[in-house]
Amino acid sequence: GQQVMQIPQYQHVQEGEDFTTYCNSSTTLSNIQWYKQRPGGHPVFLIQLVKSGEVKKQKRLTFQFGEAKKNSSLHITATQTTDVGTYFCAGRRGSTLGRLYFGRGTQLTVWP
Amino acid sequence: EAQVTQNPRYLITVTGKKLTVTCSQNMNHEYMSWYRQDPGLGLRQIYYSMNVEVTDKGDVPEGYKVSRKEKRNFPLILESPSPNQTSLYFCASRPQGTGNTIYFGEGSWLTVV
């Protein structure tokens, strides 16, 4: 079964609106990563979060890792058409360092 | 240029005909992995390798084989492909250490008829 749940599956926003995608795991994660995949492209690594409660920012993107290290979110402020794509979270458990459990992704569409 | 190269990029094949998808990286990375991507299911890990001669199963290893005889190459082998293996396949690599960036190849579209 799916180890990491991600919602929503789709999100349509108008340019300038904010966007958030959420990931949730039933088990504690050692770290969580976020990826962006443009239409027709390959996943591109965005960031990794490791510490409980960690918050990281990349320009308009804010990433959070929950206190219990079971959930995470990606928030985009004032979306732009260049933000279009599918955003994936991927979690790793401490006991299996080579395994990476991806969420199903959130497909973001931005209307100009 | 640092890259992960997959071949072929596109392939249509018939059920039962053995095929190999090659993956090569030029970054001297220890870790390599294969994923398949299907609509609505995201990326699912097939196999991974922590280093030469070390491979392990991911979430969906059935019907696939891999080998890691040298550091730069990690081929994915479908001994007897079936239509349910029609998918988009990605190879990825990263240096040793889980905090390092993972680099994905461009993807290989495989159709089994």
C-alpha cells in the first residue's frame, strides 16, 4: 500500500494565488524530500528536511517538516505560471536508507 | 556535464521479448535506483543499489532484475516483459549519504504489447 499519502491530487489556481500540498506518513520518517516534475520532464530535487519541526524557504517556496516527523508541507506564495508541474514528496525511514517512498504527487495548474 | 543517461528513451516491444534499459551516470555516485511512474500512482521504487555488487528490492521488484557490476552502470532487465510493465521508467543516482541531491535521468517510455 501507499506508504506516504499526498493531497490534493490536483490543484488549479490563478496566478498570484497561494498553493499548498501536504504529505502524511503513518510511520516516523528519518527525512523527507520534495521534488518538482515539469510536464514531460523528470523529477528534480528541490529540498530535504531532516529535523523535527524544520522549516526551510526557497524564495516563494516554504517547506515544513512536522514535529512528529510524520507529515510535511510545501507552500508556494503568489504562484506564477513557471510553477506549473507535479510536486512530489518522498520519505525515508531510518532502517532502510536506500528505500524512498514517494507520495502520488500534486499536479499544479496555474492560470494566467 | 553531470548527468544520468538512460537508453532507450522510447521503446515498443512485444510480450515475452527480453529487454534491457541501460542507465549510466558520470558523477561517480555510489547509490543508484530505478523507479517506474504510472498515472495516479506517482513514483514507485523497483530496485536500488548502495554500491557496486550491492542491490536490494524496492516496492515493486517483481518481473525485473538489475545488476551493478561497475559503479557507473545500473541496467534494468525485463526477462519476459508483460503489458502491465508498460510504464515510464526513471533511473536515479546520488553520492553516498542520504542528505545528498538525487539526480534523475530523462526517463524511458516503455510499451509492451
